[in-house]
Amino acid sequence: MVNINKAKQKLEQEEAQLELELTDIGHLHNAAVGNWDGSAGDLKVGTEDENVLADKFEEITTNEAIVNELEERLLNVKKALEKIEAGTYGICEKCGAEIEEERLEANPAATLCFACAQEEE
Ligand SMILES: [Zn+2]
């Protein structure tokens, strides 16, 4: 049996960390979007400007990808914490078997057992 208290502690730590990272990147992200809007108004089409805009656009896209990934991880962490409260933590969402202890040690927010996770990929 997996140690629930230890898992909960790890999950709460990760939740706090993710929320912190999201706040940081979220602010950067909004700033980047603001700059983009501001510079688009007096845009003169030339190769130099295009390169600058392309860089900026890339930066926004990268931030968005990171934010999406962080949000997904945060969601999984929150789900795992809810399961601890509900007493269903460590149960595979697909087949209902107990998720391997070492799997939960590596990722306390895992929702599938090893076999089901392999199938999903
Ligand atoms: Zn399973």
C-alpha cells in the first residue's frame, strides 16, 4: 500500500510550486501579448520588423505551451488530492486496479496503472 500521507505532502508541495510558476509565467505572458498589440499598430512591413515580430510570436507561443503544460499538471495534482479526500487515491481510472507503489512514488498524480498507461500511449 502506498503511503497516503507522504503522497499528499508531495502533491501539496507540487501544487504550491505549480501555482507559483503559473503566476510568474502568466504575468510574462500577458506582458508579451501587450507588447505585441502595441507594436502591431505602427507596423512597417520590412524584413527586419518581420523578424522581430516572428521572434515575439515565437516567445508567446512557447509561453502558451508552457502554461498549458503547467495547467495540465496542476489539474492532475488537484484531482489526486481530491481522490485522497474521497478515499479513492491510487486506484487506476481505467481498470480499477491499485496503481503500483513505485509509480506513485515517481508521480504522485498518476491516474493509471502501468499496464493501462502503456496502452494509452
Ligand atoms: Zn489499470
